[in-house]
Amino acid sequence: MVQRKGRMVIISGPSGVGKGSVNNVLRDDEHLNLEYSVSMTTRKPRNGEQDGVHYFFVSAEEFAKAIVNNELIEFANFVGNSYGTPRKYVEEQMEKGKNVILEIEVDGATQVLRNEKNVLSIFLMPPTLMELKNRISGRQSESEEIIKERLDKAMLEIPLKHNYQYIVENDSVENAVAKITDILEIEGAAECNGPTVYSQLKAIITEIVKETYQFFVDNWETNVRLLDTNKVSEEEQENFDAEKNLIEILTDNLYRKVLAHGDFKKLLDKEFVILGIQKLMFKINFFSIEQKPQCDD
């Protein structure tokens, strides 16, 4: 039996968003089959950090040599220090079937998304900018100047969140971990440990659509049959399943909306789902097949 190759999983976001705290909890869940990439850096170790465990601490000269020898999957400079992901370790773990978590800065993640295949990308968001500032200041290990640099960089990084497959708010570690665990399961990067929240949400929405929105389903199918066949083929019109499309669009958008901002458990509350659907219905074009309404972040 051929062993399934693991996936590269990027968990990125601005400094201070809580990537380390979230990953520490994910690391303890054996069913996720995760291995963590140990980054290389030129910065000095913080209290309690060990070389080869938290980072590979190297000199600027050693880091430059690794770049020249193509030994890094990605690298970036952040507030005066260099960070990079050693290629050899990541590739070895993926060949063993492990999903390798890259806890990296946004600059590095951009390089990986541009150059590597089979990558699952997650952008971790703070609930507010003030909370991000409080988290960075709470470290008590950096000067006001460094704190300002980190916040300035965060303001440039946050607009890049839409380059990632998923946006997840870290309002609490428990909520963020639940969301990321579900993402790993629905993406096939981890075995499902029971039904996913996504699949349960889809079942709830299927029930609601059948109970309440049949008029709109029938209307959509009728409108599609009347479309100009120069724009939509007769085969597409014949095979179009309005109910299936409506359920998938509503599920995907409500799921992503709560990933980006909200309590994950609410997706299993039928009353919450009903209210969410009511708002999303306004964004659907019932005179077109091709569409992907965007939820508000």
C-alpha cells in the first residue's frame, strides 16, 4: 500500500496574533497527524527557548549560506532578524505521511504559496487591533520601538488575508483550535474524529432549505432554463441542480463567515443558522449559474 504524502499547512498571521499558543494545543491532538517545522532564525533566544526545539539559532553568515544553497523553503526579515524554514526536514516529514505545520510570518507564507504545491493555508486574525497591541505589549520582552514596528507591519499584513484559503479569528485559543481542527478534517489532512462541524452545518442548512426555500429553488431552476444558450449550454441548463447549489453556497459562506469572526459552536444552533441564511440569500443571483457570493468578514 502506497503511503499518503503529508501536506504542508501554513498557519500565519501578524506577530502577536497567538500562532504559538494555538499550535501548542494542536500539537497535542494525535489524530491530526501533525509535525512542526522548526524555523531557523538569527534572533537571540528568549527565556526558556532551546536551540533545535523552538528554533535553530544561527548567525547572519550561516543564514545567508543557507539561502545561497537553497536550503530554505522560505525566508524573511522581521524587525531586524531573519527567519526561514529548512527544506530538508519538511520534505522528510511529508514523505513519512506527516502534515507539517509552518508557523511563519506573512512574507514567508507568500513565498511558499507562490512556489510550493499541496499547501493548505490558514490566516490567523486578532479579534481587534487593540487586542493585538495588548498581546504584543504583554510579552514584556520588547521595547516600545519594536512594538510599534510589529504593529506597523501588522497593518500591512492583515489586508493580505484573502490570499489564504481560510481566515480564522483567534478570539480564544479554544475557539481557534476547534476551527482549525475542523478545517484539517474537511480538507482531508486529518482523519475525521466524528462528524465535522462543516458536515453538521450542511445537514442543518439542507433541512432549512427543504422546509423554507423551495420557492427560490424552483425559481432559480426556471430562470436558468431561460438563459441565453450562447452563454450557458443546454447541457449545463439540464444538469443544473438549484437545490444542491443553494445548499453548498449557503454552507460554504456561513462556515467561512464564522471562521473569520464568531463562536464556532453557533454553527450547530439552528436559529443562528436560520438568521445567517436570511442575510446570505440577498447575495445570491438567481439569474446565473456561476456565482460565489462573498460573506462579510
